[in-house]
Amino acid sequence: MAKTSGKKKEPVSGSKKELVIVSRPAVTRDQVERDERKKRLLLVLKTMEDQGGIYERSLAHLVYWLQKEKGIDLGYNFYMVGDVPTSKELHEDIVALLYVGYAETDPKTKKLRLTNDGKEFLEKKGTDPEFFEKLRAAVEELKPKIAALDAQIELTTILSRPRAPRRRRFF
């Protein structure tokens, strides 16, 4: 029989887990309606409707290219991680649009797209036709690049899915 000492075991250094709660104010539709940057992001999503939506990673590339190559200011700051443009503001705006119900993620394809509420909002508030036409023309030029990115994302998600176990065949 093993003898135990009266000391309690102390946890190994670094093994404690802390729960950190970060409070964020809820976003309201009224705030989204007053934010020009979010309205323009909705317009970008509208231009991608015929593609069935756009992946978030592809959207980041699209917004980056619209600002850098086409000179359309959408109000986002980007930093490069490798050769991938990343924007904290863009991600937060996407989350806000999802939260208020103006955008949704397609359950099957996982692409971002406008909801009926988002389309209604754009129709009700009206858009600057000159800006929208400039944006639409620029997106049309960039669609081949976006399609290639989307195909790459689809391929990696298909390959990363767990496969069903295969039955062995005995001959």
C-alpha cells in the first residue's frame, strides 16, 4: 500500500485557465443605418448577389482591392498577414450586419449574403446611383479574381471535412 503525504498537489504553473469576459455594446439597426461604412459594405454584398454571396476571406480581398486598385474608399484600414489583407473594422462590421439581420451566412455554402431586410433597407434608404454604378463596375472587373479565391476556399473546406469511415472489402 502506497503512503500518501498530507500535502495537496498544487497545479502545475501555467495550467490555470481564466475566463475573460469582454463586454461589447449591442449594435442596433439605427446605428447601422447611420454608419456610412456599413451601408457601403451592404452595397458590396449586393453586387455579389448573382454569385450566391461571398466568403468572408474573399470579401476582405475584394474590399482591399476596391480601395487599393480601384480607388473606391470604403473606409477600412488593412494590414497584411503574409499576402492576405486583414481588417479588424471589416470583421466587426460583418458581425454587426449579421447581428442586426441585414446579412446572413448561407447554412450550406457558408457564404455571406444580404437578407431580405438588408435588401429592403437599401431600397428604403436609397443609394447614391453614381457611387453604386462605379462600385458595380469595379466589382465586375474583380469578379474573376474573387471566383478563383472562392474556388480555392471551397476546395480547402471540402478537403478538410472529415470523411465517413470506409468499409473494408474482403475478396
